[in-house]
Amino acid sequence: MSVETAIKADVVSIDDILSHTVQTRSVTDAKIARIRAVTGRLRMLALNAMIEATQAGSNGRGFAVVANEVRGISTEVEALSGDLAKELVGEIALLETMTRRMATEARGSRLLDLALNAIELIDRNLYERTCDVRWWATDSAVVDCLSAPSEAAEAFASSRLGVILDAYTVYLDIWLCDLNGRVVANGRPGRYSVAGRSVADRPWFAAAQRLRDGNEYTVADIATESSLAGAQVATYATGVRAGGQADGKLLGILAVHFDWEPQARTIVEGVRLSDDEKKKTRVLLTDRSGRIIAASDGQGILRETLRLDTGGKAFGFYPTPQGDLIAFHHTPGYETYRGLGWHGVIVQKP
């Protein structure tokens, strides 16, 4: 960008200032190098003139005076170029360092805002899941199916769960389980044949059995569920209790399987980045162990672990030795949902 273009631009960014600072340093270095080259040639010329004047004897004395003066001037110019290099170039280098720091601060602050936005969006989304599972566990069809088990009750419960799924497309399925872990009804029996299967080995089932009342819920880490065609799910579960009362006797477990992959992908791909930034930026969601559970580039999901250098802070940004800039924000939670210890993360290459 030329100086004229920069002045006429409606917006001058820190990157523009940095670019011109780097260009100024380059021009200064080049000009000082040329000055030193010229003074070097002058010194050589003065030396050759002194040699010629000496050989000319008395006839060369006047020329010797001129040659000596030229040598003195070249020495003075060399000293001035040295001072210029030391002072001006040093100031430009300091300006460049300060501008780079400002650029990093500005870029880091922006990426931090984007990381917060991503984790806030998923928190608000999952807060609704915690509400859904708890009130659906009080549905009369669900409670009656476990209170008085029968084929008719199971069929009606499946029908009722199917109606719920028709209205809530973010779920893959809803499973109603007895206390032994057997699925007695599900909302999409035509798609997922899970009725009669045991899920007693699922972490969310065991955790839900330990809940104190119907106001509590549990959620499993993001995982692939073999009984749902290997889909990535966030499973929320709570107890189904007698009479649909929060303090009623535990009758079984209701689990809702949130269709994680497309919902999470929408969030990480929807972060506001320019086309140029998208080429060098990864937007990530990581769980409490640092495992990547969503990535804008689709890489490393549920396989890659990112070790954040948080310094004990809930949010911040820092450069890596490789030159990447990493911004992170710990889950802030939403209303009664405290979050799961996840992070929104932005990794941007220089």
C-alpha cells in the first residue's frame, strides 16, 4: 500500500501501520548501506590520491591537501551514518516492536471475544437441554410406562416421545429406561431399534441413578453412540419419579441424545472471520480435559487434545513459540447451567 493510498483509506489498521514501519526500516537500512558504500569508495579514492600525490613529490602537495580533506569528509560522513544507524534504526526497531505488540493485543482481544461468543452460544443451547430432559421426565406417558409396565404403555410412551422429537429436531432420540438399564421405549423406533437393549454400562445411566431428586440432571462427555449409528451425541439424563414429583420414588431413567456434530459445527463455522482469516484460523470447542469436541476445520474431533497455557486464568490469549496466537475463554455458564468446564478456543496462524 502506498502512502497516498494509506492516507486516503477510510480505515487505517494497526497492520497497515506495522507494514509501513517495517517498510521504513527496510528503506532506512538500504539508504544507510548505500551511504556507507559511497564513503567507502571516497576513502579508497582519497587513499589512491594520497599515493599519487606522494609519488608526484613537490608537484603533488596541493593535490595531497585535497585528498586529505576528502578522506576527512568521508570519515565524518561514516561517523554520521553510524550515528544514524544506531539512533534512527534503533527507534524504528522499537516502534516496530511496540506496533507488533499493539497488533497482537488488538488481534488477541478480538479473538478472545470470538472465543467467548462461541462458548456462550453452546452454553445457552445446552442450558435448554437440561430443562428439556427434566420436564419430559414428568410426562404422564413416561411416568405411567414405568409405574405400570405393559406393551401398551411402552407403545404409548414411544408415541409420546416421537411427538416430542418431531418438535425438537436437535435430538436424535429419547430413551426411557427401567432401573436395570433396559430401554423400554424410544421416540424413533423405526430408525433406531434400541428397545430391549441394556444401557446399564453407559456412564450417564449410572450417574442418573445417583441423582438426589428430579431437579437434578447429569450429562455425559461428548461421545459416539453405537446404537445411534455412531453419531456424536451429548446425552442428558435424569430420573423418572413416581407421580412425576421431584421427590418421588425413582422409577427409571430418561435420556435425551442431543445431535451434537451438526449443532456444534454450525457454531464453530459461524464465528465472524474474514475469508483471509478463515484460511489460517481454527475455531475449537474443547472439553474439560482439553479434548477437541468441535473444530471449524473438521480435524481432530474426539481424537486430538489441546493443552492450553491458561496461567490459571478463565480467559486470555498468548502467542506460541511457532508464532500462532491462541485465544481462550472458559465456559461462563448460562442461568442455572454452570457449564461443563469447556473452553472456546481460537488458534490463528501469523
